[in-house]
Amino acid sequence: MPPLSDPFDILLAHDRWATRIVLDRCERLTPEQFSTSFPIGPGESGGLRATLTHIVGAMRRWADRIGAKELRPFLTADAATVASLRADLDAASAELGALFPTVRSDPNRLVTLTYEGKSYQFTAAAAMIHVLTHGHYHRAQCLNMFRRLEVPGISDKLPELDVIDWQHAQQPC
């Protein structure tokens, strides 16, 4: 397969790849470690489970917004498992990828975000770029959480998750 050249395709493939690597690392943690709260991450109980739920949940809800569908409820971290997050990640990635032709054909179409009772509008292209880059920041928080857990083989061997690392990993050996 030739390398991807379209920025949307690259960002989506990288986002899915990098988030899956973090999820794969989480499989090696105890349930307590996966749920440990840190003073970083989204919300009041930032931890790996909550942060990964936020990453994947945001993908789903932005797919709804960009696709002009009714918003699904937020994913809840309490019920999230590594396996359920991986399945939701795969589904959300497919949904976002299916929206690329629509966004490319009308990148200036307005997408509305309502937050705390106030509405904001963004172009479909900006909304798509936002969701495709949103996970970068939160995955960095996850790496910091891995480091703080001090789990041998995880905390001392953090993965490289940059777009360049993704593309290098895609090349045949």
C-alpha cells in the first residue's frame, strides 16, 4: 500500500495508531493503575481511563457534529474498559473517515458546538482538524501518567507517538 498523502487521512491514521498504542500499554496495568487519578487530564478525575474515554468520546461527538447528526451521550469512564475503548476508537475512526468527502466538498460549511449553554460555530474543515489533532495533547498527558505510575516495562519505556514515528512504523522492514 502506498503511503498516505492526504493530511486528513494521515492525521486520522496517526490518531488511531497512537491511541491504540496507549490502550495497548493500559492492558498491562492493573485495574487500579488504569483508574488511578492524577492532577492532569480532563475533568476532575484525570487518569488514564478518564483521559482515554475523553479522547474517544470526543471523536464520536465531533463525528456527530460534523455529520449533522444528533449528539450521542458522552462516554462514561466508569464503564470503560480497554477493550470497549478500542472498539469505540475503531468505530469513531471509521465514522470520521467516512465524513472526509463531505468536509472536502464543503469545507466552509458551519458546524455548531454548544457548550455550557453557549453556541459556537466553526467551519467543517477546522472542526475536522480539531478532532484529528485533539488526542495529541491528551496522549501526552497519558505518557506523563504512565511515568508517574512507575511500572517497570511501561513507565521506563514510553512509546514515541509522533506522526513521523507512525509513518516510520508503516514502512516495511
